[in-house]
Amino acid sequence: ITVKGANRDPVTATQEQGDNPPSEEPWETTLKTTAVDIEAGQLRGHKVSLWDLLHSQYIPEENSRELLELYAAGELSLEQVRSVVSTIVSRTAAAAEGTEPAGHGDRPRAE
């Protein structure tokens, strides 16, 4: 007895079923491939992508969402996102370690 399989390529069949992930936006790729040196908290001495930082415990969800929206809309440059993210991560880590200077507890907002 011979069992005859489908003549369709499994990858093609999967794509036709809609199981493939949506293609990534160019700005997402840029954030995922742009790494920054972080000298704070558990990240000290590591290069971490902006995308990972934006989705980390160091960045409040509201700030992350706001930065992503502004960057995707072209209202913030990559360098501005990098600067704001680095500042938020540094301040959040310093606050968690109890080393943040008094009077600097306000988190920066992307405006």
C-alpha cells in the first residue's frame, strides 16, 4: 500500500492558511537592530536593542507605547528615541538601586 501525500509545499500550505507572521515594519527592524550600551542595573555592560529596552521592565508601558507611536509616525528620530530610552532606563535602574539624586525622580516624557 502506498500513501500518497499532498503535492503542495508545506510552507506554501501554511502561508495560505494565514499562519505566517505579518511582515515587520522597517522602523521595527531598525529598533530591533540598533543596540545601545547600558550602564545601569542588570543591563550594565551589555548591548541591548532599543526594541528590547522599550519592552523591558525599565520602561513603563505607557512611555514605551508613546515612544513607539512617535517614532513610527516620524516625529522622533532614532537618536531621540535612543536618548530618551537610555535616560529612562538609567533613571529607573538608579531609582531601583536607591542611587538616584533627589529632585530627579520625574521620568522624561516624549513630547
